[in-house]
Amino acid sequence: MATLSGFMRFHLMHTIPFWRLNQMSGDHCLLPGGNSRIVAALCSGLPIFYNCTVDSIDYRAPGIVVTCMSADEAGTMRCRRFTADAVLVTLPLGVLKHNSITFEPPLPSRKLAAIRNLGFGTLNKCVMLFREPFWDTSLDTFGRLASTRDARGELFLFYSYAHLCGTLGAVLIGLVAGEAAEAFESVEQDEAQRRCVAALQSIFGPRGVVVPPLLAFMRTAWAADPYARGSYSNVQVGASGDDYDEMAAPVAGRLFFAGEATCRTHPATMHGAFMSGLREAARIADWQVQAGTATPAGDGAPVKLVNASQPPNGYTLGVMHRHLLAAFTRADWEFGAFAVVLHPTDVTPDAPALVRVDLPRALDFAPARRTLPVFLHLRRADVLALRDCPGGDAERLVLLSSMAGGDLSARKQDFRADAFALAALRAKEVPPLEALYCDAGLKQPGVISSIVH
């Protein structure tokens, strides 16, 4: 076994203390249709402006102005401005390092230092389509040792997607990382394809296996992509885990940041980026409650971001949050990451019940000093099923997702009269119950809200 070089030993000693990663349970899985299916589901129903490149973000005034350059149908570039009470920046770290967007005023020195300190590497994929697999399909991955030091990151690992392709053929993906990835982007397409086939021949040729002709070939080039400038972050020499926390810190109370490079516990991962979005959504929701801000607008026209009916009798979101927090100081049941408040008199299966789920405890993705409680309005019968569910929180979350109103990714946050009444009753701040129960359309189970404390 080869020994580690002196530099590698130093690098490992420097970076290991900052990798406080929480290992997530469960299998590693490949999704039929690719991860874009997750993105499509998450952005369903959201207003998205395509071909609209952000040029600057001005947060000097109370309202933030985002200036974009957009091409019309004729290809003519024109300027568009969006005003908002707050902005969530999800730019890749590589784009921030490249200063592609102007911030007015400039970002604070600590934020700029974190952007400089963290590394941003490149990992490219070469996608090869064959008529049928010639490799061992019982393995999801197999690797290769390069013949020279300079080529050690070129096509060092291959992923098999053969079992996901059906009758279309068999896909094999080769990975190119590090300095080799950026160098590989500069070669012509034919040469890149030739190198991929040669790498496979070096593996299977000595075993007497012939690599068949390719049906199709494509590759990524993340370093050259002006909207990425690389793939994901890393703790390079001179950086620390604290830089991830600084990347996540809001600026001026209304400029927020998300993305894998803001997630200290799960950097360089898709789930880290997703969970940073949950974190900032909760942070912004809490900020809106405290600030009483208005709905963002673009080009002077309002953009409706949340489809929600208004609570009756001026019952505000801030009041609802106070009632929820107060109600769960005296929960009726607590099991795992779940807490339950039951109706004081109605014990029928359809009686309303409030459920609080502490996601960091249930999913183990956030530092202990932060929690992301999600409050739901469920039926008493469903709460009993959750309480008596065999297993732990993971099994309860699976069961919860199958229940009416238990989808934690639900985006329509309707205000529900039953939930208001029960929370207020437990909080000893009872609004007129008749008014709260009058709207039968607000009595369906579902997500109420989530806040960070």
C-alpha cells in the first residue's frame, strides 16, 4: 500500500477537525429519470423567470433591488428590476468567487473572507450510452488507478446506470475530478470520447472483454460554466468549518444565503443544499413575522409567492406562532421528535390535533443549537397511529408522509380554523371560537407553519 505524501498528511490533519458531518441513515440510491425529478417537484407552482441573468443586488435601501439582464424573443437584451423586502442568494461559491454579481454596498469583510477561504473544486461527468452492458451489473460502481500522477483524477470512477435505462441501452458514467477535470474540459469532444473508451479498454481488455462502440456520448463542463464556475466547496488550507457558518450568515438583516457552501454539516452534497434551503425558509419566515414585511414584487407588478387564505378576525401569523409555542409547553404526548396537543373534550377519531415535529431531531441534519419545528394539524386517529408506529422517528416520518396533511413539502400553507382554535385554547388566549370554526373550508389537515428558534 502506498504511503501518504507529506502534503496529503498535512491536508488531512488540517481539514479533519472541521468535518463535523452527520452521517445520514439509509441506502445510497439512483433515481430513475435523474435528480431533476426532485427539482421539478420542488419548483412546481413557483414563479420562475428564465433567461434572466442577475447583474447586481442593491440592498442599501429598506427594499432590495435586483437588476437583471433579460433577452426578449428577438434576442435583444433589456434590463429588468425586481424589488423585494428580502432576497435569498443561492449562487454557487464559484460564481461568488468570480465576482459575477455586484453587491451594493459590498458584502461585509467577514463574508468576503469566507468566500476567499473556502475552496471550490470541479467534478465532471462523461456519460456513455452502449447498446448493452459489458461490465458486471451487480456492481453500482467500479474504479481505476491512473498510470501517471498527472492523470490521477481522470476517469477514476465509473457509475453504472444500466438497470435504470430499460430498453434504451446501458449508460455508464465516468468521473473526472480536480485539476484533471479542468484540463479535460479543454480537449475536443472526439478526444474526450476516445479517452473514455481507452480507459475502459485498460480495465476490461486484460480480462478479454471487448469494449463495444458508443451509441452516444456527452459530458459536463462545470468549471467553464459561467453560472457554476465549478462543482462544490471544500475546506482548503487556510479555511475552517467556521467559514461555512459565515457563508450562511444573513447580511443587513434581509440578505440571506443558502446552498451547499453554507451547510457546515453536509457541504458538497445535494441534501446539504436542500437542507440549507429549509433553514433559510424558516429564518425568512421568522424574520417576516417580526418585521411585518410586504409581499415582494417584480417590475412593479406583485408576484404572489404563497397561496394562502387570510385567518379570520385579524388573527395574524405572529399571533399564531405565539400560540403554537405556548401550546407545546404543555404537550399531551411526546414521543421521539414528535409532540402532540389534543383537543380537550373531543375524543372522536376526526377530532383536531396539533403535532410538532422537530426536524433536526427526526432527520439529524442540523447542529444541536438550532431546531426547525414544523407544526401540523392532523386527525386524532392519525396521531394515535403515529404514536403507536413500530420503530422510531424515521418510520414515523414515512407514515406521516402518507397521511392527509402530513406532507412536509407541501407548499400551500392554508390557515386552518381548527388549528387556530386549538392553539389559542391551549395558549389561554382564546379568540371567538365561533368565528374560528365558521369557515368549513379551513378545517382540512395539513402543515401550519415552521419557524426557527
